[in-house]
Amino acid sequence: MRNKLFGLTEWITRLAYINILWIGFTLLGLIIFGLFPATIAMFSLTRQWVMGNTDIPVFSTFWQTYKKEFLKGNLLGLIFYAIGFVFFVNTSFLLNVDAGSFFNTIKIPLYVAMIALALIMIYVIPTYVHYDLKFLQMWKNAFLIMLIHPLHNIALLVGSAAAIFIMFRFPATLVFFSGSAVALIIMSTCYQAFKRVAMKQEQWAEKEAETTAQ
């Protein structure tokens, strides 16, 4: 019991620390230019923790990743900002269309498309920190992984929504867990999906090897 309590305390401390770093380095980049490099650094660390590497130095790892990914992170962020702006415009427009207009008939398909794209965007940063891929390949992989893991999508959305709901019920926790708790939920879920993909790839490789040998 004592060991479990100690382990829980370690995780809480870890998450609070990385969240403070995330906020601090986001502010260091004047928010707009700091958000995505800091988020990538946070996901890189949570990935290591999920994989069992909990002894890595937090601050130095965060700082090195932040510096290394500053330019690429902001290029990725630019795309996210652009998509977010399109979402805002589309939603504002669709909420105000006339009931009998043509655009009213395509509301549901557009909303479905936006939800699918939002899910892909959630997978992009975990994919970015887990794989060494070129830009377009990263988006393609994020799309495919999202598409073939519907249960992971549900777990990811429900877990993140629950964490956000709890934090808004207790606003003081936002300072310590607003980013890190959600990042841990997303990265943990995505990592399970990545492992399933790796297992399938290994199975396919073994089958191909057997076929070639025959």
C-alpha cells in the first residue's frame, strides 16, 4: 500500500512539474511561438514515462527538446492554427445558415469531417514524437492509426473530457495539470495503438518471410 501511495505521489509531482514547465516555456515563446515547441517537449517526456523511462532528467530533457523542435514545432503549429481558424469560420457559418438552404443539408457531413480531422490532429503530436517521419508521412500515419483504432479514439476522447471536466470543477488544479494530465492520457492511449501497429507489422513481416521461404 505504501509503495502504491509513493508511486502515485511521484506521478502527481511529475505531472505538476512538467505542467509548470509547459506553461513557463509557452510564455517564454510569447504563447503563440512557445505553445507547440513546449507541447512537443511535454509529449516527448510523457512518452518516455509511458515507456517506463521515468528516471530521465526532466528539465534538461524538456529544454533540449524545446530548443531542438522550436522551428519545426512552430511550422506544425501554423498548420494547427490555420485548421483551427477554418473550424471557427465553418462552425460560425453553419450555425447561422437558413433552415431551408443548401448548406443546411450538408451540416452533418461537414461536422463529421471536422470531428475526423480533429481526431487526426490529436494523433499528430504523439506520432511526431514517437516516429521519425517526414511531414506528410506523419499526417498519413496519424490518419491511418486513428482510422483503424476506433476504441482507442473513444478512450482518448472520454479520458481527456473527464480530466478536463474535473479540472474545471476544481480550477486550482489547472495550474498543475491542465496540459500534463491530458497529454498523459493522449500519449498513453496513442502508445497502445502504436504497439498494436508494431505487432501487426511484425506479423505481416513474418508471414511474408514464410511465404518467401516456401
